[in-house]
Amino acid sequence: MLPIWQNSTIRSHLDVIIDLLSPEGLKIVDIGCGAGKITRALSQIGAYVTGIDPGERQLKLARSAEVIGNERFLEGTAEKLPLDDKSMDIALFCNSFHHVPRDNFDIAIEEAHRVLKPGGNLYFSEPIADGPQFELSRLINDETEVRALAYKKIINIQQTDFQAISEVTYITENKYKNFDSFRANSTSINPARDLIFKDNLDAIKAAFEENAIQADSHYVFKNPVRGNLFERL
């Protein structure tokens, strides 16, 4: 049997979110928004999106980009969202739930429940610990355990608070112009990673070359993703 990353359709996070949630015109919180790529993309199609992130560096990048539509960026954590009760139609964790401290998983889910309107949707897209992008990234930050713990928590969400709607798997493609652009992207997320690159440069470069597919003057890394959709009760 082929692994998930060789047996799933290549799609973007945005396409999956649009298909599952029809977000146009809805109020959305993008929890752990990073530099705001998904926040802006959803705003561009007519959603009212609040991006939340605890990182000053990432928020600075998000706020420095051109305003697309009805997006805003606020500093905050998944455990304490700066939003009113029952104010959102959709709460998203797009590649971010496994970054919540594992002891705080329940708190983050409770906060999402608090800010969602009854009948609103909670959606997780989480990277699977497999595939070319994972084999490269694990040399810098091995997330095998934390991704498994995050998924275990997601599929065991209290059914008194949320009803499971669907689960999907798909492949995203991460593209880098060269090794230096991959390194810059990785260290922009966490500057402390620069020391890891310096100490393991040859091994990381070798993994970069080994796991990449070269296409259109870029190095492409396939990344399997699992999406889980819930309805707030």
C-alpha cells in the first residue's frame, strides 16, 4: 500500500477550506496565522478574517503586507483569544495546532468553542509525519511525537462540545528557489534554528537535495496533510 504522500491529491489549503467551509462573507479566526498567508487569501475571497499569532516577528510580517480586504491581525495565543464570545463563524488551525503546548491542547479547543457561534465550524489542517518535506524538516525540528499527540487530541474532542463532520487527506507542495530560501523561511519562523543549520549544514543540504523534486526552477517538497472538520454544538 502506498504511503499517504504518494496516494493523495495535490491541493492547496485554501482550496480545501473553500470546498469544506464556503467561507465567503463569514467571520473567521485564523489561529496561529504566522505571516498571514491564509488570512489574506480568505479575505481576498470575501471573508472577514482575524489572524491571531503570539509571535512578534510573524505579526510584523503579516501587518507589513498590503491589505487585501477585510483582514486584521491581533497578538494573542490559542489559549487566550482576544475575541468576544460567540463572535466567529469559523475557527481555523492551519498547520498550527501542534504548535500549541501539549498540556494546553484542551484549553485551546475550549477557547475555539467559546468564540464560535453555535453551529459554527472548527477546522484543523495538520501536517502528517511522513513524506519529503517531513524528512527534510525533521533534521531541524523533529515533530513526529507532537504531531501524533495533536492528532490524537483532535479525534478525541469532546462530543458534547463538537460534532465531527469529516476528515480529508491531501498533499501540499512547498516550493523553494534554492537551499538558501528554504533556510531563510525556516529561520524566519524561529530564529533559534539558525544555530541548528550552522551545526548540521552538510546533512541538511544533503536531505534538501535528496528529497526535492526540481520543477520550474524550484525545489518542490511534497507534504501530506490531514484536515478535520467539526461543528460547534
